Amino acid sequence: MSLNDTFKALSDPTRRRILDLLKERDMSAGDIADHFQMSKPSISHHLNLLKQAELVLDERHGQHIMYSLNTTVFQELMKWVLQFNGEGKDRQ
Amino acid sequence: MSLNDTFKALSDPTRRRILDLLKERDMSAGDIADHFQMSKPSISHHLNLLKQAELVLDERHGQHIMYSLNTTVFQELMKWVLQFNGEGKDRQ
DNA sequence: TAGACATTTAGAAAATTATCTAACTATCTA
DNA sequence: TAGATAGTTAGATAATTTTCTAAATGTCTA
């Protein structure tokens, strides 16, 4: 929802690894969980934070819930980072 | 030092506000602290995390310690964000 | 060199976050 | 509709992070 949620979501290495997985292909919650030693509820919790941050989208397909990247927020993030490169105060 | 330190450092709103201040001009620790209601030691702690993440540089000038942005790491961050926009899996 | 100023370090308390197990909800299929 | 599978929710505990006050360090100047 907010930029703060985005940064909070990105601050955990497990969640960044999840995003790396989704970069390759959309995956179900279970497929994602299989890539970690962590319990399914913990992964579910991480997915929820990513979802609240709008970094991922979820869609139910029968029993499975498929997760995918939401590139929109990455573009907002890009804008934020760009503020610190190039623009701003005069350079010598 | 690591990407993880970078994201951890960026996950706190106070630290992001500090970066916003430094975007405008280099500032001493005290000047920075004056922009917050928080105690000086707390600000000092935040500055230390930003420094460990190499998002800022510090340099002593007499009694003052001047902080400035280190744009290098922002460029690394940009590369990370770019992975999630454009490249990657095929799109429909 | 004593005192003032700027900043950090130390150590503790409070708040937040990550993780687990157990239980629940939703969907499919025989 | 019973049982199996996929996933989430609830509630507790452990770990991490934020913040504070008190004390220490470093530097300047009278």
C-alpha cells in the first residue's frame, strides 16, 4: 500500500528470494514453500506481506493459489531510487 | 556491506528521511538530529546503520562529523530493481 | 589544560517481526 | 459426501530492532 510497506517487505532475505523465484515464473504457494526449509505457514506469512506491499499478485486456480510479480510497484521503487542518482544537489 | 544491509537500512522511515535530507546537502550529525524529535543517540544509531550499508559516507571536520550520500550503492540498488522490470520471463 | 560542545558507545526496556505447531477453510475427486 | 490436498489463520515464543538515559570520547578555545 505505502512505500514503507514496500521497503519493509523487501527488508527480509526470504521475501527477496521469493521475488527471485517469481521472476522466473508464476508459482503456487506450495511450489514456493518447497524451495525453503521453513514451514508453510511462515511462507504464507511472507507471501501475505509481499501481497500487502503489492509486490506480488495472487489468484486462486482451484486448490492452488498462484502468485506472480506485480511490476507496477517495482516501477515506483525505481523512481524512488532514481532520486538519489543524478538529480539533487549540485556536484563539483 | 551486503545487499541485505542495504535493504535493512532502507526499511526504516527515519533512515529514509535522513537520506532525503542528505539528498539536498551534506549535513553534520547534529544538523540531522535537529530535524527529528528523536534523541541524538538514536539518530547516531541510524546514521551508523546507513554507514554500514554504505548508503552514506562520514568525514570528521573538527568537532563536527559531516554525512553525505554515497551514490555508488544506489546504483547497485538500481540494478537490483531493474531485474524486476523488463527482463525475466516471457510476457504475453 | 579546563570547560564547552559534538558525537558516539553502552546497556536496558519496549516494540516489532519471524517462526513454529495446531487448527481451520476451501477445493477437488472417488 | 468423505477423504485428500492446498493453503491460511490463530496464538505463542524467540529473535531482532528501536529507542531511551547515562557515560565516554574527541576536538576546540579561552
